Amino acid sequence: MAQTIAEKLLSERVGRAVEAGDIVVVPVDGAMATDATAPFALQAFERMGGERVWDPERFSLVIDHATPAPNERISTLHTVMRRFAREQGVRLYDVGEGICHQLMVENGHVRTGELFVGADSHTPTYGALGAFAVGVGSTDLAGVLLTGKIWLKVPRSVRIELTGTLPEGVSAKDVVLYLVGRLGIAGATYEAVEFAGEAVTSMSLASRMVLANMVSEMGAKTALVETDGLRLPGGAGAPVLRADPGARYRREVTVDVSGLRPQVAVPHSPDNVRDIDEVLGTKVDMAFIGSCTNSRLEDLHAAARVLAGRRLAPGVRLIVTAASRHVFNQALADGTVQALSDAGATFITSGCGPCVGTHQGVPGDGETVISSTNRNFRGRMGNPNASIYLASPAVVAAAAAAGEIVDPATLPLAGEGRVA
Amino acid sequence: MTAVSGKAHRLGDNIDTDRIIAGKYTKTLDAGDLAAHLLEDYDPELKERIRPGDVLVAGENFGCGSSREQAPIAIKTAGVSVVLARSFARIFFRNAINIGLAVAEVPEHEIPDGARVRVDLLEGTVVDEDAGQSYRATRMPAVMAEILEAGGLVPYLKEHGGYEASP
Ligand code: SF4
């Protein structure tokens, strides 16, 4: 029978043909938990009677959500993670190494065709590599640590075909914001979202990660991007992963990206998406370029292209995190960090930073934030009285320079000193 | 735990986990701390009105957003006996069952705030006793029902050692 990518991959993992709706118990190839989810997970693991992690090589702990620790309570939770890692011989990414999702991909802890379980809702990001990656909570993760397996319902799939060529200055973020707006915050609940088409084939791994990352904002269980044209970190191609012709989808959507405008999600939901032209002139107080959605090298380059030779608008602060130490070092070596810092950007520790509202840039009452992250729920960045707009790194950078939302393409030319 | 009744607290659609419990309050292992901030950004007084055994009744896509298990833990610790919604976000639904918080998807319900509701999870029935109206809950997969019946995934795995016991 013709299979979707999700059906194909799960069939392979369980060793028999399965289809949407089946309940399967699947062996897990890799797992991950962060300082937001690991403390509960490790506690649940012990309560289950767990003594040894099923396979320490396949599990990673990441301290990224509140790093370095902003207070003694969180610091103590980090201590618990470090101790567990030592005792169990488990890999730990400590303060400043980067955001969990970036680290898993960058360091090869997840590969095409694998089944990965992450105790974080943006785990579907690894669909960019063609991995079946699902986000779970702490107790489910504890179950994985104990058994090396997870139960799943084989999801129905939504197929998204992206045709055409992205216009200059329009990025994968604009595409996925557009799609979240079109499908809605619950538009793919419990489902797998497949991406394919010529506009995908020409995308970098980083851009594919942006697409896969925000299927969480459609309620999806996982994302699967066809691997045609994919270059892995290191430059090698990826194994071919495609859906069968004639596979059954719950919904099929084709979008020609050639005419797409930059997109902005307005408060207070990621599916409140508008063409930038409808929100031009919205004043901003704070800008943030970071998160597992958009803080890789190409994102920092996009920001630097806009900001090189400019200064931030008076009264606007711009906070930047690189997705990982590796990304930061690359941006340092090629002059991107210098260009952004000269413009007035503040770099903070590689990690989640203000995305999750715990530290390092909580907005004030009545303030407006423009951010390259994935969620703008009320209170997301730590203050329910702030308003958050979501956009691409280029649009965030342009707003930081202008003090209001502007189309980066219409900013007057800056002076010398452009990079990348 | 299969049959409960309590007063309904009606919530809207798309209640995300940031509103159930803000990220800044989640970094703790103390469940009481979590319950103290339940739905604070949504309705600061709600937690004072919840009595043990009460029922949260939501619209579509309850619990969307992050994977934080602190969300169902805060609800359970506040004394809520069951959460009903027209639909749930998937991670929240799994998390709730895994920590032993009863949840039921009731696609057609029109239960208003303050109604007395009776829920029989085994039967899959929900009754708005004030209006005399009854609704059907969507069946959950057998493995989930067994985990819920065991009181959550911790007792379930402690007893079975794995998932194979369920079909
Ligand atoms: S960067 Fe934001 S969305 Fe991504 S894992 Fe961290 S908190 Fe979650």
C-alpha cells in the first residue's frame, strides 16, 4: 500500500506495515530532556523503579532553558541534572553550549529515518533531517529512559507542497508563519506534516529546521521534510526519504512561494498572521533574535545584512543569542558578531534566553516586542502585559533599526561595512 | 476515580500551557508552588474558586503550546477531578493521563460555567445535571485507558515494566 513518510518510517521501526490510526510500541533511537523537563523526568524515572538508563549513549541532557541559572532554585535543578549525568554516564550539554534542538542536529545525535523522543514541544524540528521526532512531557520521557520504547498512534498526515522560488528577503520563517496562519493553531493536531516541493529542495538544513520547528504551532505530532537536495552538517547528502505516490493524506496544500510577502504573527497567537504591509509602522521597544526557530548562522547573517553600518533606533534594545556555541564561534570568526554588536545588539548566552520568559530580557508592562521565536502567547516572554510580534530575523533586525515594523527591502541604504 | 462529579469552571478555546502555568513558575519540583499560580494570567481569581473535585470545562485545543507537564500537575494539585474539553492538544492530553489527571474529550458539549457535571470515564458519559443534558466522550486508545486506570504512567510501568502488556 502507498505510504506517507510517517507510515513508512514507523513501519520500518516496528518491522511490519502499519497505517494511520494504528497504536504501535516503537523502539527509540534517541532521546533528550532539558532543564525545563528533565528534573521531573528524572524524578519519575526513579519512582518507576528505574536504576539504569536503557542506553546512556542515546540520551542527552541539555541545560538551555534557564542558563546560566538566574537563581538558587534553578541552579539546584541543574545540579540534579549534572549528578544524574555523572552517575549514569549520560551526555550533558552544560551552560552556554546551546539550544537542545540545535545541539541534537549539529552533533549528529539524530539522523534520517530515526525515531527520536524529546521532552520539549519543538522536537519535531528534526523532521528537517527526515527523522520522526516527537515532543513529549517528562513522564513519557521517563518511560523511554526505563524501557527504550514509546507507544504512539500512527498519525494521519498533511502534505504541504511548496512550489516556486522565494523572493529576495523572504525566508523559510515567512513560509511557515504563512502556513501556521492558514492551517491554524490546531490545524494539524495529532498529525504529521510533510513538506516537499521545489522550494524545499533548494533549502538549507537550517531553513528546513525552521519549517519543521513550527509545526508545533499547528498542533502537529511531527514534521517530515523530504530529503531531496538536503546537505547535512559536513556537506554529505542524506538518504532519500520520500512519500509513496498515491499515499493518503487528510489534507494536501500547495503554496507557490514566489509571491509571498514577509509575514508577521500579531498578538497573542502564532496563527494571527498578516502580510507585513498590514502592520507597518507598529512601534517596538524590544527586539529578539534567537530560539530554536531562528538563531542559526544564516539567521544571524540575515540580521547582519540589515544592521551592518546602522545603529539601533533610539529607545530600542536588541537581544541576540546564537543557537549554539558552535554557531556563535562561526559568527565571531566571519565578522557577524562584530557587525551586530557595532549596531548595538546585546549578545547573551547561547540557549533559550528570553524566548521562554524566565530570564535575560523580560519585557515591561505595555511594551511591544518583535521576535524571531515561535510563540507569542500572552505572558510567553514573562509578562502578560506585553505584546509579542513574531517575524523573520531580517524583519526583526529592520524593526530594531527603524524603531517600528518596516519591510527590510525598503530601509534606506546603510553606509559601509556590510558583511556576508 | 472513574466516576466523579463537581462544579464546572468554564474556560475558552486555545488555552495554552503558558496561560495554565507561566514559564517563570515552572522551574520547581514543588507541585504546591505550581497550583498556586494556576491559570493566573487567564483569570487571577480562578484558583481561589476551585474546590476539590471541581471540573475544568474548556473549548477547543486545550493545553496547546509547550510540553510542560507542570500544566496538568498544577491542575491536579489544585484539586480538579477531571478536565473536559471539546478537543485537546496532544502533548497535554498525554501528559495529563501520564500523571493520573483524568481528561475527556467531549466534542459536542455546551456545558456552561457553574453547572454541576457528572463524569463516568469508563462509560464515556458526561452529564450536565442542571440542564439534564448528557454527552458522549471520545474513546481513548486502550493503552491510555489502562495507564489512567493505573493512576498514571509511573505506577503503570512500575507494575508492568513495559508497554507490551497493552494491545
Ligand atoms: S528556544 Fe524557545 S521554543 Fe525553542 S526550546 Fe527554547 S524555550 Fe522552547
